[in-house]
Amino acid sequence: MQFKIGDKVVYPNHGLGVIEQIKTQDICGQRMEFYQLHLQENNSTVLIPVQNTQTIGLRRIIDRKEVRGLMHSLQCANPELMAACKEWKSRFKETTEKMKTGRISDVADVLKVLASINSRKTLSFREKKMYDRARMLLVSEIAAAENTRGDLVEQKIDQALLKAIGP
């Protein structure tokens, strides 16, 4: 997948960014092209080799239609997904793998599972950090896709999760 300067993209597990430049550099005698990506969350810049974008999972942000589907899936109870709420170590391993995929649907699944568990008991420190990260990733991407404020998106996500897991 090719990107151009100004494209909003998602860098898996790091969040929303904007392609600022496309640079060419010599690395060990080879000329390589890099996307210079400015990450929104921590205001940092990273270089990503153009040839590795698919392996890394760099992708465009979702569109408004995908946002509607994502919000619908967030609010629907999913017994299969909730059954995945097993012992915390294996659950943490599975949710970590899902977060690494960079797919927004996987991030939403992680948030939904952890929200469900959190409604019944306290999350472990590591799961709480993952919950916060998944939430931040969803909020920032949906806000960018809908060109709206993050606090409004947070409210929508909270309402959707309440429908899925109940009061």
C-alpha cells in the first residue's frame, strides 16, 4: 500500500499519525525510501521503511461507514468473545497479539473483553494499561475518521460498551 504526504495512517499499537515526508536515505550502501510519520499521541516522529509497511501493518484510517460498523459491533453482546475471558495470563497473551495486528476490529474486541471483565472485577495493572491503550487507539481513529472531538467519541464508545455488557 502506497501513501502520500498528508495521509492519515494508523501505526499498529502506536496510534494515529500523519505522513509528513517521504525520504530517501542510504543505509549500508543501499538507497531506501522511508515514510516520516508524525504520531499524534506522543508528538513523536518515526521513520518507517516503505518496503515494510505491509509487514508492520501500517494502514489508512477507517472511513465513516466502517465507524458505524465498528460502533455497532461494540454495542452488540458477543458471547463467544466474552467466553474468551479465561485466566488472566492466557487472556493477556491473546489480547496482546490482537493489539499487535493493528486491525481496528481487533482493538475493539480487546476493549470490549477488558471492559466486560472490568465491570465484574478489577483489571490487573497490565490489563488496565492495555484497556487504556485500546481505548485511546479507538478514540483517536474514530475522532479522525469523523472529524470530531475525542471527548464526544469517548461518550459514544462508553454508551456502546454499556449496551454490550450491561449496567
